[in-house]
Amino acid sequence: MEIASRIEVDEKVRFGKLVIKGTRVPVELILGKLTGGMTYEDVMAEYDIEKEDILAALRYASKHVADEEIKAVG
């Protein structure tokens, strides 16, 4: 099932985690590699994905962080 542009979920692929469409590359893995210091080019070469796939992962994460509500307790 396509969740967002270039991102899909299938319970038979990576236990239903979000992946780049047509691959087994999890969105969380891409985000982790980028925050760990890998460049777009490194990630693209390592996981055989396109720059648009990386941007889709970043857009997805950005949208969900923007929609997140945090309530201070205490």
C-alpha cells in the first residue's frame, strides 16, 4: 500500500515497516544513515536508491514531526 509518494508499506516486507517503493530499504534506515553523517550520494550508492527516494523519506519525516503534538507534564 502506498503511504506517500515513493513510500509504501507491506506486511510481507520488513515486517510492515515503511520502505522505499519497490525496495526493501526502510525509511528509518535512510534517515538514520543521513543523521549519522552519510551523504545523499553515499546512501544512494549503498542502497541503490535515487535522490528522489531520499527526499521522499525526508518529506515524510518532516510532515510527521510537524504534525506531532507534545504536551508538557508537570
